[in-house]
Amino acid sequence: MCLTRISKRKPVSTGFGYKVYKNTNISKKITRLEGAYNAVKYKLGKLYKAQVLSYTKIHNMDYNGMTYKLGFHIYKSLTDAQFELSIYHNTIVKVKYSGAHTIGKGCDDESVVVADKITLIEVVDTYKYDFFPVAV
């Protein structure tokens, strides 16, 4: 999710929010989380630092004519995160963030904070479906 509007006010540096991940093992008790937009594997309880993508050398996000520092995009409310749940992005994790530097709104008017570090705390919601789609 990219910001479509950036607030002029600075966010509180630390706090709690929600991120949506792909759980590749949702039918089992073991949680295997992957980034929604990358193939990075994430574990509960671990601290992660935002990193510049070495193959692009990008340090700032440029979207819709706005530029802001890269980092983890975190939903401020569980309700906003639930709108992104799908078969692909199927797990919401509560996170603790630090180093927040940008706050704004996403494309669906959800409140988003961008931070340098996150720790994954716990799975709080999963996408509910009765079947796994099969490609024909």
C-alpha cells in the first residue's frame, strides 16, 4: 500500500498497528509469513529493519508526485487492515513499530504510518474461506 496523501504533522515515533501478510501455511498450526509485496519470510517476535532495495538503490518512495522515506507501511486500525484481507494477503499481524517518520492516507482513505522498524507480535485475524481455489 502506498500513501496517496501525506500529513504535514509528524507521527508519534513508536506505537502499535497492523500489517497484512501472506501465511503460506494457513491450514496448519505453524505460521509461515511472507511479505505481501515481497518474498521475505517473517517470524513472530522478531525485530525487522526497513532496508533499501540494493538492486534499485531507492531510498525514497515516489508515488503520485509525493516523495517520502521508505519504510514499513502500517495500518493504524485493525478495521483498515481487514479491508486488505484476501486469499493472497490472508493474515493480519499486530506489530510494534519504532522510528515512524511519515503518516498519511492510503488509496482507500485508511490511516497509515511509515516506520523504520517493526516487531511482529501476534496474528489477530485471518481471511476466512471454505475452499482453496484451483487453477483450471
